Amino acid sequence: MALTKVGPKYQVTIPRDARKAVGIEVGDFVESQVTRGGILLRPKAVIDKTPEMIDKRLAEGLDDVKKGRTYGPFYSVESMIDSLKRGVSVKRSKKTHKSKTF
């Protein structure tokens, strides 16, 4: 367990291992909750729910489907998870091999 100090504006630094474990990056939001043992921080996604934004995102999704930018069909949860893992591996390999053209 890492020890961190409360700064002059009551800010704390979340230790690197904890940030990496839950995927927190600069600019992300966290929810704070007071518990019996202290303060619990949870990563949270903030989604703009205005009708215009919803319509825009739905249109983008439908455009992806029309252009064939989809995955599947999947006949089991395991096959979907395997597909997601392969996609992550491909993205990581593209980042590490910048000199290659994909």
C-alpha cells in the first residue's frame, strides 16, 4: 500500500500502481464516497446526454454499421472476449512497431 500526502488544495496523488490497476488517466473523473473506513474513489465516465449529442452518436454508430465497421456475429461470450483481446493485441503491436505500415 502506497502512502500519499494531502496537498494545500486538498488534492491527493493516486499512486501509479492503483491508477494502472483501474485504468485512470489524466483528465478522467472519479466519484468519491464516504465509507466507514474512509473515502472510496471510483472511476466514472461522464456522458453528455443532450438530445443533439445522443442523435450524433447514434448517427455515427449507424454509419459504422452501414460501412461494415462491426465485429461478429458471436455465438458465445467466450468468442466475443477472444475477439476483443485480439483487437487489443493488434492495437498494441501497431503502437510498438511504428516503422511498419499496417
